[in-house]
Amino acid sequence: MAMRTYVVSVAGGTATTSMQIQANGTIKAIACSIVSAAAGSYEISLNPLSQIATAAPASDVLARVRIGATAGMINVVIPTSFSVKAFQVIYVHCTGAANVGEVSLFV
């Protein structure tokens, strides 16, 4: 079976964006490409509400990327093995002014 990629742009600031899975599968990797401008975080989650401020998030948080306050480019690939179903929604939460970027899921 061919790998499918889902990509979403993150506007930066305190924001949430989402992507809907089109078919059953397994997320094999999460890639984040971030242009950092301020301290903050990206959180990839099954929950529409951000848990970035929690020290011990619930199990529906798939990954987090911490962003430093120095301007620069951050590229992170997180290997994973998380099963998803058709029409399931994956949320990307962001904090930090102007921390724009892209998040890609490889299913």
C-alpha cells in the first residue's frame, strides 16, 4: 500500500488547526518544519483542546515539539506507530507569536 501524506500549515501564535484522516492506517512519522520567532510549542493531538500547559498530558497527545526563542529553522521528524481511522481528526496546537510552519503526517 502506498504511503499517504497529510500536511497542514500552522499560522503561528496561539492557534489550532486540524486535518482529517481519509482512510484507516497507521501514522508512521510526524514531521514538523517550524520557522521559530518566539518561545512556544507545537502539540499534535486527538483532542481539540490544547494541553500544552499541562506537565502530564493525557494519552491523546501524540507528540510535542518545544520551540526556542531564537530565530531560526527547526525540522523535527518523530517516528511513531499510531493507528488512525477514516474521518478521524488530528489537531495541531501552537503557542508562541509568529512560530509559523508545516506539520506532515506520514500514514
